[in-house]
Amino acid sequence: MFVTFQIIALILAADAAPSYTVHVRELTAPEKVVRVQLTSSVAITDAVEALKRSPHDLAGMDLWIVRRAASGPRQVLRVDWAAITEQGQCSTNYVILAGDRLFLQARPAK
């Protein structure tokens, strides 16, 4: 009984740690979801670098964050990857907050 209680307490403590999820949607594979713990301030570029994705791969993807709002509907924050990487604009290089969901979705070829 005591051992079971300790394991449950450890699982609950791990779930309570601030984290965000990354959802990668490729064209030919099922969605991959990764939970990442927040240990410091993380921006979009930091999160992408941690995924080991090349900027070239991301040129053919749409990126956005879904953020829970304290009250009201959730927010969808579009990321302009080209502006961040090619023009040095950081207005959509959002800081990721606990509970955020970062989506990377491949665009079909034209």
C-alpha cells in the first residue's frame, strides 16, 4: 500500500510540473505529440531547435500556438516563420507558456 501511494504521488508531481505540448503533423505520418517541461523561458525558435528540425523543413509548414485563456475562448496565435527566420522580425516568436500547444503542420505541395 505504501509503495503504491509513493508511485501515485510521483506521477501527480510530474503532471503538476509546468509543461507544453508540441503536435507535429506530417503529410504521410500520424500526428506526433511530445510533452515538454518548461524549465526556463522558451520561445518558438527555442522549441523548434529542441525538436531538431531544420529551418528548411519548417518553410513548408504552418506553425501556431493554441493558448488557454483565463476566461473566454482559447487564443490561436499564428507564427510567421518566414518573417522570424528571413527578416529577423520577432513579433510572432511568442514565449511559450505552461499549457500551450504548439502545432507544426505540413502544407501539401502545390
